[in-house]
Amino acid sequence: MTEQGVRWTADQVLALAPDAASRKAGGRLGTAGPWSEAGSGKESVWGL
């Protein structure tokens, strides 16, 4: 495993969504386009 950890697939992330509406909303945010900045720390990730 790298220092940043394992890269999850979109399907793995969407499988964690509690319902279809959340999956739909999350699917739009799952691409690089909407994010102007992104980062990660030891226990967190973020995007702006």
C-alpha cells in the first residue's frame, strides 16, 4: 500500500451511499471536474 492508501473505485464509494438519492448526488461529485482543490491527511480527505 502506498502512503496515500488504496484508491477506491467509483462503484466502491457509491456502494456506501445509504439510498439512491445519495448515490445520484454523489455520482455528480465523483469526477475531477467539480473540485477546484482536493487534499488528504492521515485520517481525512477534502475537496473545494
